Amino acid sequence: MTNWTLPMFCVLAIFSASGEGLLQAGEPGAVPAAATAEADGLIASPEPDWPQWRGARRDGISSETGLLPVWPDGGPRLLWKADGLGKGWSSPIIVNDRIYITGDVEDDLVVFAYDTHGMLVWQAKNGAAWQGAFPGARASCTYSQGRLYHLNAHGRLACLDASDGRELWSASVLERFTAENITWALSECLLVDGPRVIVTPGGPQALLAALDKQTGQTLWTTEPLGEERTSYSSPILFRYGGRRVIASCSAGHGFGVDADDGQLLWKVPLRNRFETNVSTPVYGDGRVFYVTPYAEEGRAYRLDAAGHGIAAIQVWQAPLDTVTGGGVLVGNTLFAANYRKDKIWFAVDWATGRQRHELNEFTTGAAIYADGRLYILDERGTAGMVQLGEDGLRVVGKFPLVSDRVRDAWAHPVLLDGRLYLRYHDTLWCFDAG
């Protein structure tokens, strides 16, 4: 096992190309260090409902209960569907009876707001559509205090008024930090942490950056990993060892950063020949899991808050190469699907990495958890519900979301107020899951 750790260091004050300085501790907009008495674990958004990608804690877990234990033939009842979203894989977020979702429509990236009956309320643009390889919108929006934050495929970060879509400010992240776009375009679902928006520009100036969510001003940056570019992953926020920590991935590493000042706490190798680290890290019980396709197996690292830093010590690896779907940690079991070899689902012991169960009824895809069950959308467009049990995984519902043969149904399911939301490119479906 390898111990990958870095000593703590001071972040130097640098300035963006527009001349914006970094705020220092104690200045307006800076955040004091978190209290050490709070319990370790993922930190939830203070906003209600489903305010960001993968839910309140970015872990793919819904608190819904009393849901249908079995789906009828053909799946749960369709309540409504909305067409005209364009191309894209972003998942919806839902706050206060508004659904926000993005799509590439002709030459524009469009942010749509619907009510919970599927009626369009407003739409707004955030720069240009992505028309390179795999055209379509990538990232989901993030909601905070009446505002939406979104990063388009070209690095344009926009802050919109959630009530009407009016743009309040924008920033070109790649230009500000002299970074380059990546092969299949930026896909990061932004993290809002208190007064800050967290983004991962990569490149020669900053691995990670915190922007003031009111103005877009740069607050702090994390030192770069040489010239290493960003990747396609989205960060998580958790508390460990008295610190608030952000974990994410660059093109060649999984890493952890102090959420209050941007100091790099650890990095671990995570590289494949395409530099496609897509899956968000998974955190639980003092361990963090990173996975990359094509090269290394998924690896779990035990965190150790020894001295002034945090060490990340590898404790197990498992034959997982998850990509777009990520993993869902339920209790002491990690659920995830493989990508290249045996595109099936696995249940893995969180403490040891040993395989507990496998399920071959679905191909690789994304899942969320609620009420003792996994809700899956696989890349072929098949939706399913799987009952979890000590004796294995049992399919209790399955239906084709799309009739065409597809291999790119990559949007993540959303479950809120007894409703299951599924997206495939131009269409968002809303089903009665309760």
C-alpha cells in the first residue's frame, strides 16, 4: 500500500488576468475555519429539495420513503414529459417547485426552468453549444440562495437569477487561469460552498479555484499540479479530522483540498491514456474512493489526519472501471457498474473491496438510492428498480425509456416528492414513483 501525502503549505496570493485579487482570511467574503466539534461526513447543501447534481450531499442518495415496492409492467405511471431540451446529458435539479435543466439547442447552451407540471417558465443562454466530439450539454446547474450557477463546455461560468434567468455575472474560467479545454469539453457540475463557487480550471495557474458567488471575484486558488489539465469529474464536500475538505479529480490525480483556504492536502495517482477521470469521488467513514477507466482499478484510501496534513493511504482496490455513472455508497456497500469489461453492476464491501453481489440485467449506467432500492438508468436507455438485500440484488421493475437502440443514456436519475425524473437528450420524463 502506498501513502500519498503532502505537507500543508501557504497559498500565495496571485491575481487573475482581470486584476482581481485573492481575499485573505478575515477580509469581507472570506470564511472562518469550520468548528472542529462537528461530526465527520458529507456536508449537505443548505438548500431544500434536490439543489445540485446527485442531490443534497452529491452522493446519489434520496431520503424518499413509501415508494412503490414493485413497478407494474411497462414501468411506473408517466405523469408528463417535456420535449425540446436539445442535446445533452445534464440531469435536472429541483428547488421550490422549479426544475432547472440544460441542453444544447442549435448554437446555444440553454438553461431551462420548468414548473413541476412540466410547463416551461423561462429559458436563458449560457454561451455557445459544444459542437465537437459528442455534442451536447454536459454539466447540471447548482442552486444557492435564489441563484443558479452553471459551467458550460467552453469554461463560461454564469450566475443567473433563478426566478427569471437573468444573467447576474459571468466569468471565462479557462481564460482567467490560462488553462486549456479538454478533449471532450468541460463537464464539471459546480460546487457552491457558503459564499464561494468552486471550479477546477487545471493548467499552470490553479488546480482548484474559489470564486465569490456574488461577484465572480477570485477568492483563493490551489497550487497547480504542474501543467496538468482538469478532467470531467465534479467535486464533493465533506468534513474529516476537524477540516472541511473538497475532493475531486484532475487529468492524472485524485486529490483533496482544504475547503477554507484551498491548501492541497493529498494527491493520489489516477491516470489513463485519455485523461478521462469522470466519476465523482465517493466518501464514507474516513475513506475516499477514486476510479478511472482504461487503466487502474478502483481504489479506496484511508484518510489519516496526522500532524498538519492529511495522508491518503491505499487500503484496497477492486476491479471497477466506472465512468459516467459513478458509485453509490449505501451503509457499508458500494454499488457501481463496470465500463469496458463485463458492463454489469457490482456490490462491493466498503471496508475491504471484496465483491458481494453482481447484477447483469443492466449495462453500465447511473443510479440513485432511495427507500431500500436502487433506481438505475443504463446507457442503453433501460430504466430499472433493484431491491437491495443481504442475499443479493433483485430486479423489481424494468422498462425501456427510449425505443431506439442507444448507447449514450448517461444522465443521472433524480427522485423527489415521489417523482422519478429521467432524461435522454431532448426529453425529460417525470414518473410517479410513489
